[in-house]
Amino acid sequence: MTLIPEFQAHRVFVEPWTTELGSHGLMALVTFLVGVTCGLIGNFLILRRMALVGDAISHSVLPGIAVAFLITGSRGIGAMVLGAMVAAWLTHGLIELISRHSRLKQDAAIGIAFSTLFAIGVVLIAIFADKVDLDQDCVLNGELPMIPLEPPVRLGGWVLGPPPLLRLVGVLVVSLVLLVTFYKELLITSFDPGLAACLGIRVGAIHHGLMLWLAMVVVASFEAVGAILVIALLILPGATASLLTDRMVPRLAWTTVHAALSAISGMHLSVALDCSPAGATVVAGAGWFCVVWLLSPTEGLIPRAWCLRRGSVDSRLRSPELRQRNESP
Amino acid sequence: MSAAPLGDSTQPFGRRTGSGQRLMGMGLRWAVLFTSAFTAQAAKIGDLTQTRWTEQAWRFVTLSDPVVRYACLGTLLLGISCGLLGSFLVVRRMALLGDALSHAVLPGVALGFLWNLEKDPLAIFIGALLAGLAGSATVSILTRTTRLKEDTALGMVLASFFGLGLCLMSMFQRLPTGNKSGIETFLFGQAAALGPGDIQVMGAVTLVVVGLLGLGYKEFLLVSFDPGFARVLALPTVWFERLLVMLLAFAVVSALQAVGVVLVSAMLIIPAATASLLTDRFHRMLVWSSCLGMISGLSGAFLSFLGTRLPTGPFMVLSASLLFALALLFSPRQGIVPRWYRQRSQRVRIERENTLKAIYQVLESDGFASETITVAALTARRRLALAAVEAEIRSLVAVEFATASGDRVALTPSGWQRACAIVRNHRLWELYLTHAAQIAPDHVHDDAEKIEHVLGEAMVRELERRLPRIDTDPHGRPIPSLPASMAGAHLGAGGAGDRPVGYGGRS
């Protein structure tokens, strides 16, 4: 067996959409759903410079999930979400406690809080390995390949799909509802907390709500892509979109496009290389980010370098002598 | 893949020993102490599944077998290098760079494995180092050329490199040798899988880190605390920062095998953060931090050795977090509990002094005609509830500043002296503000109300010297001097009462 399997165009590009639609197509759909759900909230995290709080929470939901497993003995979504939310709350509280009551700054507080909780989670899983239906591998890699194997839910003769898919759809719907309902508040508190407070928006409540929303999104995605790759799907789509446009609504639209592109190309990549689908999705997402980084009309490296070399129209318009000439006809 | 028992890795262990001996030949001979262990076929932790934890603990404590010795030595070295470099990260507020760097090395680890399809410590070290440096370079390029903020750039690099690493690892595990190589231990760490080659790499890294930091200590300190001043002195700050990132990558990479990719950053941050709670001086922080790193490393190795298939990294991190929690709560100067206690005792003292002052003022209002005052008068003066005033009187009686009989209160000599001192502090300060700072007399009371409790003796003497006359305050009331007999009795200096003696309100 070689490291890189022989490239077969038919197997890589056609089969996932025909014979393998039930497995590879489904996996692409799941990663797309994860990407959109994470990307929507990720945009706000990036704006608030809380990308690494997202990182922290995606690590620290682990002990919450593990404890929920140990208590209920099942993988009920309710217990998992509850456990993860408690853990997210705890992380947030620990970060606040450490950064407020000691001389340590927020970065160190984040690092301490999430690594401690993550370590507790890994230890719980390692000690109760036979009781917890999770292993250390799943924590990192997710169980994307397992999802198509789960028995689908049926409702009155309709095959709806495997339970994780339905959960993700549910979380996406909830996220969209939250986004539409609180769009104005989220936008104002992200850009100008002072103004938001003046307008009577409860900045603290929105912040805590965002944390809980993040916990819910992370739990639902955790199962599919694992703890660490969630952070990629939280940040990459939003970061890519932020290089393409300045407006929030187009940014959310680009986020969706990025999620779809990385889900599909990631799936093909994982088929071609026969590697971890979650990892391949992240690599594809990072690849699309690099493409945008190079080529984006306003922010891209190549257009900017080109403009600098030619002396861009924009900079010439702004040059002092031109302005003087225009003012004195 | 985590299901692959560690016992499986006994087979490649022989090969690993071979590569270790090659490395020995390369001149890193400082681990000669352990050469005898090279020939002994080391028992892996997986062979020990049937033993009880007490026996395991005994084996660990007596250092009877080479696995334990390697694990201990490795975790000690790791504690030193991570503790030293982590201190720089914590004081420079770059803690999360450590996190990003430690995740970003994963593709390098995988490529190192691919180099010759076995666990060659040197190949892994070089691969991981390159990946780590590429990761930190990407972060700095991203923040310079795009509008993305540093946290976003760190998160992106961390997760994308990690994703790439997972892809490579999953490809690698399809190979026939892949499952037996022990690459999984890099994710969560397994100190018991450390071999002589690893120890040599770790030892060399620790030497380099300690040596370079020792040589350039002054420069590193300056660049970390005051980069502007360092630039003024024409130090190449950029190069020192690059060197620091390089050393950081060294430390992260050498610690991988024992702690695991995911939690290395915690071993960088937590001991250093704990140390920063214990001391204010940077060189002491370095020492504390490496000691704490070693302690948590050893206890993590010990705990994970007790069970089977327990990863080392999380236990190390938990030990470090426990130490951190203790320091956060009980550190003498920074700890939450001592600080809370100090604040509380200060609050009690200020309340007590305010009551003494109120008693003085009540006595003053009838021209010191009687020795005692009524509780009702005191309550009116303090503007507090009766129960609160009674509680304060009880606390004064408890420290023998006052005596209470029925509804009347009298000051003891020491209480009288303290009351005089407080009122004197207050009025001197009012006088100083109106006299020296030209503040209107009706604006000085609030300020004096706060400062009367913290004026030290030296400050009071300075005020006495600077003010031309100190008999009445701006509101026309006399400034008490300490009664001669009492001042003599309490300050122990004969004749001290001839001139006004002030002293601070500290209890």
C-alpha cells in the first residue's frame, strides 16, 4: 500500500455523486451544515476579537459532554447540550475569575482555563473508557465516517436521514432564527458596545447569549469534526469572507459559499487521498482562504502588489497635485 | 486509533534503540548515566496491564526500571525548558502563540514519521520544528498583510495546520507499519514511550534554551519588557523575537512526546502563570516556573503510570492547574484569600477609627466636660443604625480602646490617644490643603476623611514641619496634640509631649 493512492478521476469526481452519494455525499452535506452553522456565529466572534474564546470553548465542552455521558449513560442530545453549556459557562467564568482577580491577562487566562478543562475531559474519557461511548480519537477527529452508518430516522414512510444530520439541521435552523431575531443587537454590540449600551441594548446579556449559542453550535459540530477542527470551521469561513467584503450581510453570504466550497472540495480531497474527511475539509477550507488571500480584489496580495507597481488609480486620485489641479480649473 | 494498545509498540522499540545509539555517536553523550539501559529491553507500559497500582507506584518511586527513569528525566527536562520559555510568553502576553505553535507542529510530526517510516526522534524534531516555524511565520504574515486581527490569525493557523496534520496522520496509518509506530502518543502524550533518543533530543534542547537565555538574559529581558527602549539602544529586537520564537518551537517540539500536541501549550502557560503570581522579579519567576514545571511534569508522569493506557499530558496539566489554583487562592501577595483578608482587616480598622473619631467629636462638642458619652449621641454622630453602633462599640471594647457601662461609653487611655491621632491626621491634612494647595476650606473635608487612615508617621512629621502653625484647623477647631502623659507613656520617650507628636493610624 502506498501513501498516496493512485488517482482515478472516476472514483474521485464521479462516484461520490452517484454510487457513493449515500456516504460521501452525506458526509459533504454534514460538513457543509457544520461549516455554515459555525461560520455564521464565527463572523461575530471574529468581529469581537473573540476567535480564541471560540477556541477555548470548543476545547472545554469536552468534560461537559463526558460528564453528561457518565451521568445519563446515553448519547441523548439534550444531556450533551446541557453538559456542554455548563462547561462553556464554566470556562467563561474561569477566564473572568482569573483575569479579574490576578495580574494575569486574558490570553493567559484563556490558555489556563481551556487546557485545564480539556485535560479533565481527556482524563475522564481515559479512565471511564469502557463506560463512555467516546474515545480520544473521536475527540480530535470526529466521527464523520460513522454518520452514514447510523440507522436513519423514519417518519411515516419518509426517510429523513441519520440522527446527527437531523440534529445539525435543527441547530442550523435555531441559529438562523437567532441570527434573524437578534441581528441588529449582535451587529451593534459587536461594532460599538458603547453605542449599544446607550441605545438600551443589554450588552452583557447579548454576550452571554452568544456564549450559549456558541456552546450549542460547538456541541452539534463536535460530533462530526472533533474538538479542534471546530475552531477551523468557526474562523476560516468568516476570515475568508472578511477579505472579500465590508458589509455584514454579504459577509454572511460569502461565509455560506466558503462553507459549501470547502465541504465539497474537502470531500473530493479525502476520497482522492483516502484521508480523514474532517481534516481534508479543513485543509480545503484553508486552501480556499489562501486563494482569496492571494486574489481578493480589494485585499488580495496579487491585486495590491499589481496596483502598487502601476500606481493605482485610487492612489493617483488621492495624490495632492491632482486634487489641486481639480480644484483650480 | 487510540484503541491500538501501547504494548504493540514493543516491536519497533528495538529499532528505536538503534537510532538512539546512532544519535549517541553524534556526540550528545551527556546521558551516559543511562547507557546501561540501552541494552536492556525496556518494558513498555502496555506489558504492565495486570499489575496493581501499588506495585506500579513502588516501581515509580524506586526508579527501578529504565522506562521510569526515562520518563522522569524527560519530564524534568521538559519542565525546565517549557517553564523558562513560558515565562517570556506570559509576561509578553503572547500565551496563545504557544497554543498556536503547539498545534501547528502536527503536520511536521507526521512528515517526520514519513521520513523513514519509523519513530526517529531527530527526523520528527526537525519536521516539527519546520512546521512550527512555518506556523508562526504564517501568523505574522497574515496579521501584516490582511486586516485580520491576531487572534483570528492564530486560530486559523492553529486549526488549519492541525487539520493538515490529521490528514497526513490518517494517511500514514493506512500503511502496514503505521499502526505500530506509536504516532498516536503524540496527540495526548505518553511519557512511558520516551526512549533514549528522545531524552537526548530533550536534553540538547534544554541545554540550548538554558544556554542562550543565560547568555542573552539582559537583552531578552529588555526586549520583552521595554521593546521601545531596546530599539533606542540599537538592539536588533526583531532578531531577538525571532530567536525567542525559535527556542519556543524547540521546547514545544521536544515536549511533544511526553505531553502531546494538544496540551503542550498548557505546560508553557500554566507553570509560568503560577510563577508570576508568586513573585515580582523576573529571574525568580524563571526559577519558580521551571521548578513548578518539573513538579507538575513528574506528578503527571507518576499518575499516568499508575493506570494502564492513561495519557500523560492531561495528568501533567491537571497537576499544573492544581498548583495554579493554590497559588491563585493562597499566594502571599497576589492570592485571593490573603488579599481578601487584608482588605477585610483594613475595612475593620477604618470603621473602628471612624467610631473613635466620632466619640472624640461628641466629647469635643460639649467642651470635654464629661469623660463619657451616651450611645445615643454616638449613634446620632455616626449616622448609623443603633445595632451597628453597638457592634462597633463591642469591637472597640474588645481591643481595649473603650469601656462600656450601661448606655455610656468611655475611652481608655490608648483609645483616647488613637482618637486624638486620627482627628489630628484629619485636621492637619485639611490645614495643609487650605494652606499649601489653596483649596477652599469647605472642599477639604472629603479628602481628609479618606487620607486620615493612611497617613504614616513620616508624613505627619513632614506636615508638621511644613505648616507654620498647627493649633487650629481651617474650620476653627483646635487640632489636638497627644496628651503629654499619655504620649510619654505610649511612645516611651520622655518629654515627647512638649512638642506635638503625631503618628499614623496603622494598627
